[in-house]
Amino acid sequence: MSEQVQVQEKKGSKVKVIAFVLVVAAVIFLVNKLGYMQYFKDPKLLKEAINGLGAWGPIVFGLLWVIAAVFFLPGSALGLVGGLIFGPWLGTLYTALGSTVGAVCAFLAGKYVARDMVKGMMEKNPKLNKIDEGVQAEGWRFVMLTRLVPIFPYNVQNYVYGLTSISLVSYAVATFVFMLPGCLAFSFAGGAISSGGSPMEIIMYLGIAGIVLFGISLIPKWLKKKNGDLLEEEKVKKA
């Protein structure tokens, strides 16, 4: 490859990164400016907004997951709101699908659009290199570990996985399957709040959520015994 071609490729990569950063910054600015950021932070407001959309509700809910994942927006409200709006079972399904589609979109963005930007994130935060090391050592099983235990922030790890050797299919399937327990726990907690059912039904929903969360809380100790050198209990700071 000639030096001129290499220079052109570097320029092209820089243009992609700059364009991508500008788009992300513009979206975040507009979301804040138009007052929509509150919907990503307040489950009650988000519930009211989506309830008014009728049959479009699940689609918009899924799109919100994609927007949050790709543009690094907070998704704290989305974790609970699925159960609040759609009930525990459909809430679990829609949350799992939405978060997986969002994760896949961010994965593809990291792989093909923002590759240099993600490399820069990894250089500034060397702990993110553990994702690449983990995939090399464990393959899809490392995706399982990081989805069950949020050692790396959801938004960041989606992008970093795009730079690893894992295939899109393995990444998508592992993401969907192993985010299900967390989706189920939060959806059942949200379903208990909004069910309006009998006290026994509410207790049952909260019980299921509590059991699942308790089971997830035991995973770090087990993982540390099996993968102590790859998994640290200290969470990586958000890039």
C-alpha cells in the first residue's frame, strides 16, 4: 500500500470520526434543548408519553433504546418503564429486544463508523482493553459475563465489542439471551408498581424480581473464581 493511499485512508478515518462526533453532539444538544432528555430519566413521564401512542408504543420504545445506545443517552428510565407500560412479560420481551437492537446498532457503529473514536476511548481507559482480551480468551462467553454483570457501562461496551473479533451473530445472540435476566427483574419490578392487581399479585411480581436480582448479585463471586484475571469487580469509569 503506497504512502499516499495510507494518508488518504487516515484522512477518511478522521473525517468519519469528526462527522460521527458532531452527529452525536448535535443529537444530545437537540434532545436537551427540546426538553426530551427528561423522558430518558423519568419513568413516569416516559410511561405517559408512550401510553398515548397506542399500537406504536412498542416500536417507539424500541427506537428509544436504539437512540440511547448509539448516542450515549441515559437509559435508566428505560430499564423500568417496559414493565410499567406493557406489564412484566411483554415488558421483558420489549426491553430485551430494544436493548439488543440498540446494542447491535452501537456495535456496527463502532466497527464501521467510529472505529478510531473507540480506539481513542480504549487508549484513554486501558481497562476497556479487557473486553478485547476477554473475547480473545473466552469468545461469546465473555459477552455473557459482561451482560450478566455490568462491569463495563452498557453504552461503552457495545462500541468496544465492535473492535473485537466476535461475530455479529454471536454478539447479538449472547446479548439478547444474557440480558434477559436483568430485563425480567426490572420489568417485573415495574409491573408490580403499575399492576393495580391484588396484594398477592404485587408480592409475587416483586418476589420474582427480587429472586432474579439476588441470583444476579451472586454471579460476581462465582465469576471472580473462574475468571479473576479478566474480570475485576471495580467498574470501569464511563468514557
